[in-house]
Amino acid sequence: MIETQVLIVGAGPVGLTLALDLGQRGVRCLLIERNLTSIQLPKMERCNARTMEIYRRLGIAEKVRDAGLPRQCPMDVFLATSMAEPAIVHLPYPSVADAKAEIAAHNDGRPLEPYQLISQYTLEPLLRSIVETLPSVTVQFGCELTSFLQDASGVTAEAKTSEGKLETIRASYLVGCDGGSSTVRKQLGVPLRGRGRIRTLRQALFHCPDLYERIPMGQGRHYHIAEGPLFPFIILQDSTRHWTLHAAASSDREMAEIFRQALGMPLAFEMLSVNEWTQHLLCADHYSDGRIFIAGDAAHLVIPTGGLGMNTGVGDAIDLSWKLAAVLAGWGGPQLLASYEKERRPIGLRNVKASGAAMEGRLSWREAYRPNASDKTPEGAATRTEMGRRFDVEQRKVTEILGIEAGYRYIGSPVVWPESGDGPDPENPQYVPTTWPGARLPHVWLKDGSAIHDRLGSGYSLLRLGGSAADPGGLAQAIRSTGAPLDVIEVPGEAPRDIYGCDLLLVRPDLHVVWRGNQAPENAERVAAVATGHASEGESTNTATSW
Ligand SMILES: Cc1cc2nc3c(=O)[nH]c(=O)nc-3n(C[C@H](O)[C@H](O)[C@H](O)COP(=O)(O)OP(=O)(O)OC[C@H]3O[C@@H](n4cnc5c(N)ncnc54)[C@H](O)[C@@H]3O)c2cc1C
């Protein structure tokens, strides 16, 4: 029998990110993957700003960027009747290099990292190669989870290797990061709710080495072709030589012809693969059952419009990871693991909704299509104008949703100290920096040019801001007396105090705010107990703070 602390099922991006964070925290994990290799087909291609902040914390952001789309490539989005025609709409989005320069030039609480285009078939092997260097993590490909049973002290799982060997694995906890058809979720009997099987599309991967340099309307990442009824959608992959095409084609062979027509210019290309994929807007009723958890696509399935699939799953992994580590280290209280579902399921539901809204917008501009869309006539021009007008509004629900990506807040979490009032709008697509308890700590540049995110350790951080003399009272001692790691950090300078709007801040290992105030909390022991999961918000009698 193999023994481990955490059994992670599935080496997609979410299972790999979970293994990476747990491994860096020294937790013993076994990561099993039924396939023999990482994914070969294209799927996701955009890590959003929050995922890149997380990868920076994990020390791999620049490795991801080195492997992804070159930093100077723009991320523009176009609507046109073919790749050879002028744009009907051109939405410019900065390259990583330009976006980083903008972030460096501002200290207004905007996220620390911009997005990164990296194809899933590049990201997964990269993450795997990094995870495999961690001494506490074992990675086993060609090993499929078949069943599991939990008892009071752990989980016993059965797995089958690609050679047909049966393995028994004993773990303290099991996390199913095993994708949309999750064995773990199904065996737990947890239903998915929402809209399943909305439509099935074909996706083809092309090698078209000369296209990137030859697009008259300009270089970008998304090209929507305004030609119905299939509306080909062409997406740049990280090499700039590979492209995916999405279309509701009736056969694999048709995909090559659709691509040729969408190009509108004579260019050599090779179709490397075609696969079908189905759109869903679904979220699981539960994310956990005792010692078993689900994360990523196992827990929520979105339409990729808006890029909220893997990115939401990375958020799940990073919420669960430190809580598992805390409980295994002995200082995490019982509310910590219970809070995983309470924090992440509302975000799953919210992101499913946002992705649905993004998809509806795409349907809206497509409805304005008329067969004359490519005609060089006044009527054709009118069709293009109306499609473009709608596109210009609706496409922004896909590409301008930083508030959804980085502005999520754990409302009503049992391990966040509650503050009276409603707090900022949790569904605002615009990102507005806030330290309202439950929110992710906004990025600020410190006086020495470093980022506060880089200064915070892997435990709790108690920040005193702007040279304030505010006395945190017994809060530090109360946190430490639970056994939890805590750093007390002086943060001088006006900018952090202005952006954070308070003198004292208690931040968790995943950089979400637990408590804030201008003077010591009235009941430091209670705040510490809530923060570390030894008491819940519900048990707390004191819901007002000194705030
Ligand atoms: C066309 C397309 C474009 C997309 N674009 C984006 C994007 O730009 N941004 C974004 O964030 N998301 C995007 N997504 C969604 C993204 O691909 C998924 O959300 C992401 O792959 C989910 O990661 P995961 O690790 O949860 O699951 P998966 O990637 O599905 O990985 C699950 C793994 O578990 C393994 N597994 C399953 N069952 C078992 C078992 N019993 N035992 C062992 N192993 C098992 C599987 O083999 C698989 O490797 C896109 C998806 C599609 C289809």
C-alpha cells in the first residue's frame, strides 16, 4: 500500500498547481494521472492576471512567460470578414511587455501581473516538470483512480496502472482535480447543476507558419470571422505559428476548408488535429464531502469565452492548498477545510454566470449577420456596421472583466472576520481595489520598488501601514498561540496606507484579507480563532469591528 498525505487525482493545470503549492509547503502528495502524457490537444490559452499573480507567488511566473507567447506580442481582438480584409472592429490590448510597463508606472492598486497567453499543451508539461522537482511530491502518469472509501482517519483509494497493476493508496485527504467527467465527483454522488450540453463545436489545430506576419489588419490573438452561419473563430497559439479554429462544422474534413476560406489569402498550412468539445454552464452542488474535495473542472464547467475555466480552478487550488497544509501541520481548525466550499462555490457560480453572459454577447453580434456582410455595397456596409456596433459592446464582456478575474471576495466565509455593511459590488466587471475582508490583498509598490505580494511569506501577515502607531494589541500573540506562522510587517509610505485605507491588516497565506482595523480588535483571541478556523463567523458574537 502507498501512503501519502494528499492524493491528487488528475494532472491537468489545476491538479498540477495544487501539487506545486502543497509541495512547496512540504506536504507529501501523490499526483496520479490516467493518461500517459500531458495534454496534446489545444484547450485553454490565457492565464489571467490573478493566475499570473499566483504563479509569481509560486516563483514560476517568468518561466510561464518564457514558455508562452513572446512578451512583445499584442493581445488585440478583431472582427473581420476574413483574415485578409480590414477589421470591422479592432480592440487593442497591450502586449505583456507594455502591460508590465503600465503596472510598473502606476501605484493605484491594479493587479501586479498582466495576463499571459500560453497554450495548455505548453503549460501542462511545464508545470509537470516543475512539480517533479519537489521532494515531497510523487507524480505518477498512467495511473487511474477507480474507487475510494473514506473513514474517520483517512481515505483508501484504488487505482489501476496502464500495465493493469492495481494499487491501493492510503491518504489523509483526496482531491479530485479530474476534470469535467470527474470520477471523484460522480462517486461522491454530487450533481452538477445549470445548463449542460449547450452546443458542440469542432476545434482544429493548424500549423500556418506565415500567417502571423501577413495579417493586414494587424497582429493579435483573437480573430472573429463575420461570416455565417459558422462564424469561424481563429485563436493564436503561443508559438505564433500555430492557430486553432473553432466552428460548428459537420465533419473534421470541413475544418480545413473553413480555415482556408477564413484566411482569404493563399498561405500554406497543415491541419494537425481536430476534436469536438461541448459547451456547458454547470456548477457542482458541493465541493467537498468529509476528507474528499473537488476542484477545477470537476467542480465547475464554463464556456471558455472569458477564460474563466482553468483560471477559476487555479483559484480553487490555491484556496484549498494552504488549508490542507494547515490542518496537516496541526494548527488549522475544523472550519478551515469547511470554508473551502463556502468560499469557492460562490465564485464558481459567479464565474459560470459571467461566462454565460460573455457567450450571450457573442450570440448577439452574430444575430446581426446578413448574407451580404462581405459585399462591398451600402447594404453590406450597413450589416458590417451593425455587427461591429454590437461586437464593440459585447466583446468587452469577454476581454474586459478584470473585476471578475481578480476582484473576487469571500463573502460570508466562516474564516473571515465579518464587517458590517454590504461591501463593494462582487460582480463588478471593473477591478476596484479593496481590503474589505475576504478580498484579495491589492498589489502596491513599496518605497524600495518591491511589490508587497513579494514581501509576504507563506503564513499569515499582520501589516502596519503608513508609519501608523496603531497597536495591534494581542492579535499577533493570539495568532501565534494557535501554532500558525505569522509575520508582523511594517509597511511605511503613504501609497499602501491610501490604497488599503486602514492602519492594520491581517492577511492569510493565500493573500486574502481576514481582518482590518485602525486599532487592535476588541477580541483578538476571537479574530485569531476565526482566522485559523477554530471558531466560525456564526459562533462569533462580535460582528462589529473597530473599523
Ligand atoms: C477550447 C477551449 C478553450 C479554453 N480556453 C480557456 C482559457 O483561455 N482560459 C481558461 O482559464 N480556461 C480555458 N478553457 C478551460 C480549461 O481548458 C479547463 O478549465 C481546464 O483544463 C481545467 O483544468 P482541470 O485541471 O480542472 O481539468 P482537466 O484539464 O480536464 O484535467 C483533468 C485531468 O484529470 C485526468 N483524470 C480524469 N479522470 C481521472 C482518473 N479517474 N484518474 C486519474 N486521472 C484522471 C484527466 O486525464 C486530465 O488530465 C478552455 C477549454 C476549452 C475546451
